[in-house]
Amino acid sequence: MHTDRIDYMVIAYLCYLPIALGLTWYVARSLFRNSIVFMKDIFNGREEIALATNTLFRIGFYLLNIGFALYILKIGEQLTSAQGAIETLSFKVGGFSIYLGIMLFLNLYLFFRGKRVAKQKRLEYEMNARYNNPGPQQ
């Protein structure tokens, strides 16, 4: 049976998935390419552990965000026009973009917090070394 009816729901899904996955890939690539600097600082220049931790953060970021993109995939209304499909797609992609932005800032917060804690520990170590080991007595 041949019909001329356009299935706007399928078109919306076929548009949403690559957009959501592409946005996730772009944000993750940008975030974790630049976060290695923070990781090296947090781990006092120990590159191996910084790279390993950065990789684990990246995997978690992908799992969390792709999982959320798939979780919110369902469109709860019947799409009967191109306008309805575009509006629904805009709402979905916009909401997911806001979520990704929040996740980006959460990761940045964690990186800056880790950097601050590492700096504080280094200062405490230096102070302890200086005052507990004052060097040769004159």
C-alpha cells in the first residue's frame, strides 16, 4: 500500500539523533582537549596519571550525555506538519544544548576545584617542609 503521507516523526528522529550526537562529540572534544592542562597541574605534572584521568572523565562525559540524549529521545505528541516537526526538534535540541552547557560548566568547576585543591596541598607541603626542616643551623 503506497501513501503520500510524510512521517514527520521519523524525520524529526533522524534529525535529532545526529545533531545531539554531534553536539556531544564537539563539546567533549573541545573540553577534554583543553582539560589536560588542568589534569597535569592537579597531578603535579605526572603526565601518565593526568592522561588516564582525563580519558576516564571523557568516557564518563560521553556515556552520561549520549545516555541523556537517548533518554529524552521520545516525542510525546503526534507530528502532523513540517512546522510541528521543526518546533518540536527546536525544543528538543535547545533543551539538550542547555543540558550540555550545564555539563560543560560542571566539568570546568570540577577542574578548577581540583586545581585549587592541588595548589593548596602544594603550598601546605612547602610550608611544612620549610618550617619543619629549616635547613642548617648557624
